[in-house]
Amino acid sequence: PTYKLLPGVIGESFALAVAERLKLPASVISRANELLDTETRKMGELIRDLEDQKLVIDQKVEELNKRDYEMLQLKAEMRKQQEKLEAKQLDARRVEAQKFAAKLEEKERLLEDILEKLKGSGGASKKVVADSWSSIRIVKRDVMSEAENLPGRQSAAGANVELIPISEMKGINKL
């Protein structure tokens, strides 16, 4: 066996085990065993039991430390994946917002054309005005319909996810 010096830890004497290994006469070894009192033997057994228990505890502590490290790695990986997912969602929202903004600009041009027709008609007959208002309502209905069907407007798992309103986007350089 190998021996390990542990300062502050009481150890068992292996004198008899060493004597047997060195092939001292059996009568000498048996007489030495007889001279050992029962308390010394019990102490040796207790020390061996405590050492075995300490070894088991040390192994458990090492296993727990390993699991803690693995958990930290998993948390970091999950955080990284969550950030990637959030970035993808943000990009998708930006793309949809850009599409919506382009459609809205197209509708604005239609409205401007309608207003130009009104201005160009001079006296603006009641029929031209009524037709213009009808066209404006159709454009408004189309825009509202597109806004309602825009991804991200509907609640996802109970949480409302909304895009940035167009009116607030004017100060933003990047969508």
C-alpha cells in the first residue's frame, strides 16, 4: 500500500501489516495483536470508516462541481441561442416594417394624386369630391387591413408584440 501524510489527521498504525509483509515470525505478530487493546482496534476501524466516508463525499463534491460547470455551460449556450433568436425576430420585424412602410408610402402617393385631382378640377364638383372621399376611404381601409394582418401585431403566447409605429420611425435611421 501507499501511504499519504495528512497533517492534522490521525491515522492508523500499519506496523503489524508491515511486519507481516516483511515476513516476521507469526508468533511475534500474533503476540502483538494480543497486546493491542480493543479500544485501539476500534479506533483503527473507525478511522478506516471515516476515511472511506470522506472519499465518498469527496467524489460527490467533485461530481457536483462538474455538474455545476456543465450547467453554467448550458446556460451560456442557451443565452447565446436566445440572443440569436431575438436578433432573428428583430430582423424579421424590421423587414416587415420596411414592407409596410413601402406600402404606406404607395398609399400616400395615391392620396396625393386624389388631392391633386381635386385641386385641378377648379370648382370641384360634388361628384368629384364624393368620388375622392370614396377613394380616400378605400385607401384607408386597405391600409388598416394590411396593418391588422402584419406579423407581430397579434398576441403571441399571451404577450402583445407590436412594431414601432410609422409615426415614430421618422427619427430612426435604421429600421
